[in-house]
Amino acid sequence: MKKLFVFITLIGFLSFTISPVLAQNEQETPAQEEVENQEEETDTEEEQVEDTAAVAEEPEPEEEATIGLEEEEEEEASFHQIIKQKFIDGDPGFMSFVVIALILGLAIAIERILYLSMATTNTKKLVRETENALNNGGVEAAKELCRNTRGPVASIFYQGLDRFDEGIEMVEKSVESYGSVQLGQLEKGVSWISLFIALAPMLGFFGTVIGMIGAFDAIAEANNISPGIVAGGIGVALITTVSGLLVAMILQVFYNYIIAKIDGITNDMEDASISLVDMLVKYNAKNK
């Protein structure tokens, strides 16, 4: 009985002792789970915040493009503002004449370049086709070919063929005379470009002299030589000089290109004229 009582007492003691521990563990487990869940939620929220901040920090492509366009516009605006300011600083009265010389010179140069481009033809091909037409269809066929071909060489050929009935000597004189006419048309307006090339630096130097006169007048009025007094007149002098020289350099490039183009066409006309005379001499000897 004592052993049974001791056994029951031990079991009861263990039951009362273990039950609170198990209950406490069961209570602690949901609490730990809640804490862990809260920690996981906190970590997830922190990750979301970091992702949002990273996305916010990354500039969108549209914003980058807009920023780039704004920077380009600012650069262009600043460049135009600098040019405008330099124009005003150089005295619009003198700078206007320099700009007019540039505009007129460029207009004539572009017109001449277009005209010379239209006047340039394949001379060797024209000589070959004219010879074939002359041998196959006679003078009238060759004249028709030259009439329908553009360029000064074709015009010279037509004038020479038109005088074939009057003899070879008359053909040579006609070709030479009409060649001079075509050369004058090629050189038309080129002298104006050379005028503006010489005139632009003169206008710049004229502004330089006026600016220096203004600087000395300012010194005389102030009775003091200081950089602030002299700077205005010297600035006008330097800006007008640079502008005039720049205009002259730009027009000089176009002028040299046009002259080279005219020389090339002139050489083609001379070679083609010699070929035409030889061609007609052979044709005349063949038909006798």
C-alpha cells in the first residue's frame, strides 16, 4: 500500500509539474511564431522599401531624354546668345556690312556651284557618240545629238557642226569664238565673289580704326589711361577684324573650288574642240 501510495503520489507530482511546463511551452510556441511572423513581415517591408527607393532613384528613360534635350537646348541657346552678343559688341553698324558681304558672297557661290555642276558632262562619251552619229547619220544626226545634250561642250559641237558646210577653217573659228562665249558664261558672277573676299577684311579693318579712334577719344575725355576706358573701343576693333577675316576665309574656299571647276570644264572644252575638228576632217576626206 505504501509503495502504491508513493507511486500514485509520484505520478501526481509529475503530472502537476509537467502540465504547467507543457502549457508554458504551448503558449510560448504561438508567441514565438507571432514574433517570427512579425520579424518576417518587418524584413519584407524593409525589402519593399529598399526596392521602392531603388526604383525611385533610377531615372526613367523619358526623364533622361528630357534632361538631355534640355541640356542641348541650353548649349544651343548659349551659342546663339554668344554670337548675338559678339555681334552687338562689335557694333551692329559695322557688323551688318560684314554679314551682308557674307550672305551675298555665299548666294553667288552656291549659284555658280549649281550651274557648274549642271554644265559638267562626260566629254569622252559625248565625243564617241558624236562620232558614231556622224558616221552613221551624217552631220544632221550629229547636230541633233548635240542639240539634245546639255553642257557647254555640246553647244560648241553644235556650232562647229552648223558651220561644216562653210569649210574646216570656218569650223575652227566658230568653235574658238563660241568657246570664249561659253567660258564667259562659266565665269559669270565669279568677280563678285572676289570683290566680297577683298571687301570683308576692309570692312573689318575699318571697324578696327573706328574702334581705336573711340578708345583714344575716351582716354582724352577721361584724361586717364585705364583698362576699363580702353577696353570698349579695342573690343569693337578686334571683333570687327575677326569677323571680316572669317568671312573672307569662308568665301575664299568657295572661290577656289569654283575656279578649279571652271578650269576643268575649260580643259574639257579645248580637248573636245580639237577632237571635233579632227573628226570633221576625217569625215570630209571620207565623203569626197
